[in-house]
Amino acid sequence: MVVHKRAVFLDRDGVLIKAIVKENRPYAVSSLDEVEIIDGAAQACAELSGLGFLLILVTNQPDVARGTISRAFVDQTNKIVCNALMLDDVFVCDHDNANNCHCRKPKPGLMLDVAKKYSLDLASCIVIGDRWRDIEAGRNAGCQTVFIDYGYDEQLKGAPDHICSSLAAAVPWIREQI
């Protein structure tokens, strides 16, 4: 039995699947036809798993709370992504900011919930995201952070530990950290 003490927390839209970009701002997919695994993501996930990391999808999906997509659609999309990339688990926040929940990134609730379930050492975990919320959630949880920079029209609130252009480009840096 493999005992994981560390994980890589992966945002979904923009890290594992292509985000829908409008006016230089990213949005989540809203139909299954839009679900497209990012080039190199499958190989990157396989390499990270091979390094002994648990691979956990952690995603904000506020459109559920806003009523523009269903939780069933989110779950179906996540199942497709998890099966395609051999991810170990998925944790979703389907709240909006007004809900003031513990799990909506930039709050660290999703990572804290995963750490509790899997007995993880958060200081040995890495959060990979393409939005400031992902990086802040990782920092707030005490994890290392990797920012995938697509040049969106939003600013980071704090410095990530590493900046790169894709999940595949993050793997060499992660390998150096272990």
C-alpha cells in the first residue's frame, strides 16, 4: 500500500482543462463540448503520481450557486477529467462569495479538508493554479504554490513559489523540491 504524505492540489479550469477566455478573463466550461484536456497535462499528472504525490482536483464552481450550471454538470465534468488524468480525488466548492464558506478559494478549506481525509503534511504539498485565488488558498494552507501565468487581466495578491507557463512546465521545478 502506498502511503501519501504529500499531494499536488490542481485547479481544474486553466490547469487541467482549457478555460474559456473572454476579454482576457478566464471562465469555467459550461458544456461538455467545451471540456478539453490541456496538452501535456496527462503526462505531467503521470509524472507527479510517479513521484509519490496524491493528485487532488480542487475547484471553485460558483456558477452552481449562481444558478447558471448544475452541480450534476460539475460532477460529470470532474469525472471526465479525473478519469482522463487518473486523479486520486476531487473536492469542489460550489458556493459564491456571498456564502462566506470555508472552502471557497482563497480560503484554504478545500486543502484543509483533503489534508484531514488523507493525513497530509500541508507543508509538503503544492497548489497549482492559474488565478490569484488558487495561489492565496495555497499560501493560506501553508503549501508551496505554482502559478501558471496566462497573462489574465488580474493581479496576484502575493508571490507564488514558482511561475511557469503550464502544468507540464511545473514538473521539473516540483521534482527539484523533493
